[in-house]
Amino acid sequence: MPIFSYLAIPKRDARKSLCEELSTLEHCQVIPADNQDVVVVVTDTPDEHTEKQLQHTIKSLPSLQSLSLAFGYNEKLE
């Protein structure tokens, strides 16, 4: 079960839109910073394929300026 956290930077004056867009995505938790124009995004997906699809979807959001991976964990059970 991959768990990743990202710092998402919205385009100018698009923080609210970015939070709304991210909130509609499955496997995605949104945590807006109180004092910065930054949004923390935590994803918890069932597998790597779903995580990659979710990353692609997030990167294509119109209100997103940049996305930086802050933490990633993927425990492989064998």
C-alpha cells in the first residue's frame, strides 16, 4: 500500500480551486497550510499502478503550478 505526501503549489489566486479539485480525488487527503500558499497532499493507494495514475491526474489539474514529493513509502509484501 503506497503512501506518499506532496507539497502542492497552486497557481496565483488558485489555492481554493486546487483544494476543491484535490478533494474530489479518491485516495487523496488535502491539508491546506494556514500561513502559506501551499497545500499538503497525502495519498494512500492500494497499489503502485493506482498511485501512478493518481500522480498523473494531480499533475494535470489546471490550478496546480508545481508538485513536489515530500515523502514516499511503499512496503512490498512478498
